[in-house]
Amino acid sequence: MGLFEDVVVNAKSAVTVVGKKAGQIVDISKLRISAAELNGEINKRYEALGRVVYDAHKTEDSAEELIQECVSAIDELYEQLDAVNEQISALRRRTVCKVCGEQNPQGASYCCKCGTKLEQSVRGE
């Protein structure tokens, strides 16, 4: 019975690993959907900003306050997008270069694209 028990134990551990991996894939997929939604909202805000500038130019009014509101909203959306992308990279065990945006293997000291020294995050993983 020892061999059979070993097979059962190995099968259970394999199922656990597959289950964790599937959960991770689902999490990454949800984050990618969130990133796509944020990108869509950013595009809408750029379109609204363009309309504000166009209307202000046509009417020769100053729309500085409205423009600043649009720019602030876009900046906030970009911050949210950066946070989502960082979560995706962490789940994929990647480090993103702050200079060129290239995804590098976690633990890499330098970017494989531009050679910039990468910041290492300290985590209890």
C-alpha cells in the first residue's frame, strides 16, 4: 500500500498546485479587465478634454479650470492604472523597469531592454 499512498499524496499536491495556478490566472484576468476599463475611461477623458479645449477656442473663453479638472482626472486614472499593472506584474512575478516599462524576471538586477538598475521590492514571499 505504500506506493499507492505515495501516488495519492502526489496527486493531491498536484491538484493543490493546479488549483492555486488557476486562481492566479483568474486574478490576473480580472486585473487585465480592470486595466482595459481604466484605459477606456482614460480615452473618454482625453476626448472630453479635447472638446473642452475646442469649445473654449471657438467661444474665445478661458477654460483653464475645466482643463485642469480634466488633466487631474486623467492623472488620477493613470495612477490607478499603474497600481493595477503593478499588481499584474507581482502576480506574474515580474519587475517593471521604471525607465522603459519592460517586464523583467523578478530578482533581476538590471533591465534586459535598457540596462537600467532595477529597484528590488522587499516582500515576505
